Amino acid sequence: MKLAVLAALEQRTALRCTMPGMTSSETAGYVAHHSGSPEVRTSCSPRTSSR
């Protein structure tokens, strides 16, 4: 349970921050890192299937 004094202070404080968008190469690196795949497509065109 929070102290009443700290709760009142918390209501009156705010943190504002912005995060700029990533470049195409940063996005590709991020996706490659999180997908575990060394090959990441950088185009938005749909992948064709050989089915």
C-alpha cells in the first residue's frame, strides 16, 4: 500500500518522452534479432508461395 503523501505526489507528476521512428535498416536489424532468422526481407511485397 502506498503512503497517502506519495500517492498525491504521483498524481501530480508525469513523464513525457518521445521515441523517434526507426530507419529501414534499424527495423530490419530489430526484426532479425527478435525472429532468430538471419535473413529478413526488407520489402513489403507479399511472399509468393510455390504450393
